[in-house]
Amino acid sequence: MNIATDTRQRLINSASDLLYARSYGHVGVKEICDAAGVQKGSFYHFFPSKQDLALSVLDEHYVALKENIFTRAFRPEYPPLERISKLVENIYAFQKRVKEQTGKALGCPYGNIA
């Protein structure tokens, strides 16, 4: 990974953590930059606005949730009721990991960002 890609990813990761924990309206660009360890100029090099960064965060959440929750639950070899059961198990496991990492149950990443 090159420096530019690493910097962009650090911004996305920091924003993801902060927006998920506190919401879009309660986190500013400076705080995201401080958490990522980058200057504001680097932020604006990669993202024209906080909204653009939030959209990138949502894209990454979608990919992660699709891979780790939905794809694992809705496998064709599972009968329909087992798919629902697997979905609930996967969501529970995700929320449990979040609580272990943060000390809090944060809820839905999309709802929190909104």
C-alpha cells in the first residue's frame, strides 16, 4: 500500500469509528484528521467534503456487512428458516465484537451515521 492509499484509508477508518460511535453531526473534519494523524489539507486532497468521506465510509460498511453478515447467512444450501437464523447469529456476533472492542453496544452503523 502506498502512502496516499494509506492516508486515504486512515481517514476512512478514523471517520468510520467516529461516525459509528457518535454520528455524522457530532464529528468534525478536524477530529477525523486528528484521529487519522493527518493534516486537513490531506483530507481535502482525498475528499471534497465530510459528506464525500461519509459516503466512502458507507460504501466500506456495505462491503463488510455484505461479506461478513449477509453472504454468510443467505447461502443457497441453507433452507429459508436457517438463513434467517444465520442472519440473526451473524448480526449478534458483529454487535458482540463491537461491544468487546469499544465497551459499548453501538447499534446499526447506518443509523448511527444518519
